[in-house]
Amino acid sequence: MNEDHDSPWKEALEVFFQPFLQLLFPDIEALVDWRQPPLFLDKELQKITGDAESGRRYVDKLARVLLLDGEERWLLVHTEVQGTPERDFAERMYRYYSRIRERYRLAVISLAVLTDTDRGFRPERFPCHFAGSGVTFRFRTCKLLDFQADMDKLLHSDNPFALLVAAQLSAKLIRDGRQRADNLVAFYRLAIRQRLDRDLIGRLVIFLEWMVALPAEAGDYYDERISQLQEGAIMPYVSSFERKVQQKGFEQGVVQGLERGVLQGMTQGMARGTQAILLKLLARRFGELDGSTLARVQLAETTELERWAENILDASSLDEVFDAKR
């Protein structure tokens, strides 16, 4: 299977940054004044790391937070998610630390989340010494495999990020497609019970589906299980657009735009979120949209918007999108 389990982390870390720290690095979470929202510096981090590394598949996040120590001090938290063992990983952590420190002249905490399945890969320091001169750089790490023995605790945690860790472990350790689908449905049930507002539950559901990364052969079985949940009014919202677009071999840019549209739309309610998805797909496929098309999308019901979004994958014209019957 062609899988990329690490991609959801970039967005999930922003949406659930406090639960992330609370679960994986609780001592650091306790230092932060959460009345001041974190400031994420992705563009700045890309400049710091350099253009030569911008095409990597590593998931890096740089956040600036305010501390709870009575002083107006800022702390930069550099988070690195590593999906496969890498020989030079510790050196890269040191290189980023040095560049961030040089750029901002502020305290930096370097965190590494290891999502790989190699139990022996546990980097935590980078020593560089010669002739009595040098440094030893230390950074914090969290190995998700260490949570495997406490899977039941993850599933019953009030922390929404615990479900994402469980989903990541399921994706990494379970190869059978049907078992993955069953696990994903179970994650959905637990997500609904989280004490979150509807928008955050919707985002959590999207991240779960993205992380588990079902193989194509499990698609029909998964859709059947999801339909049962929806018919029983157990599952209020499930996003399946990403999977359908990928199955049709659409351009990666459309997939990325779709993902961003879903996430943005969930903050504004389901109808507007679906409108955002559809407009992105229409513009990517057919170019600039005229006023009548925009009005038709804005006035449509959610079910009709969803049907049109699916029609885009097969249509060669706007008329075919709106007129096709499913």
C-alpha cells in the first residue's frame, strides 16, 4: 500500500496543539499560558531550514507560546514528527535548533515524535566533540510505540489527541484492510463521545480517516459500515471526499485543496464547508466560475452539494456536474 501516515500531523498539531502537549509532553503543557493562543511559524521555519530541504516529507511545526511564569517571555517549541528511522535525524534536530536560536534569540524546546515501528530507533542527543571542543545537544522524544501496551487507556481518554495516536498505531501496525476499517469505525464512535463542539469533532473525524489510510480493497466494506452508522444516526458526519478523489487519480493539488477546504469549512458549519469543497474542485477542474454557477452552489442544499462534488470526478463539463443523476 502506498501510504503517508505523517501528512495529517501538520494540521492536527495546530488544531489540537494543547491536547498534543498534554498527552505526549505534559510537563511542557503545564508551562504554557493557554489564554494566549499559540502562534505557528510555518513560513518562517521553511525559510530557516532552507529551500534545499523544503521538499522533504518530514512534518515540522514551529510554534511560539507564552509561558505561565509571570513574565512576558516567549518560548519557541519546535516539533518534529519522524515516520521512519533516519541515521542523521539527531543532527538535523541540532541543525534546526541552532538556526531557530540564531534567528529569534529566544529559548527553544525541540520535541521529536517518533511514529515509526523500529523499537530501537530512539534518538535523543547529538554529540559533536573534537580536541576538547564541541557540544552535546539534547532534545525531547516521544515514541508512539510505547503507547501500544496502553491502547485501551488511549481509547477511553478524554484527550482527543489520544484517539489520533491510537489511529496512527493502527495504521502502522495493522495491515489487514477490514480490520483497519473496523478500527476506524470504532474510533469514530469514540470521537463522537468526546466533549468537543461539533466543529472539532468533525475535524477529529477527518484526521482519523486520513491517518488510518484504508487500502482500496477495503473501501466498499468501509462504506457499508459507515452507512450503517449514518442510518442509525450514530455518525453525524463523515468525510469521504478525500478517498474518492484519490481513487480517481486526481491531481495531488486538488486533493490538498480539498483537505484544506474541509478543514476550513468545518469551522463555519457543514453547509458552508461543503460549499468550500465544491468550489475548490470546480475551479480546479473548469477554471474561473461565472456568477450563475457561484449562486447555484451557494443556494443548494448540503446533499445536493455532496452529489455535485462526486459528479466532478467523472464530468467533462459544468452541465454534466449539475445534471448527472446518482
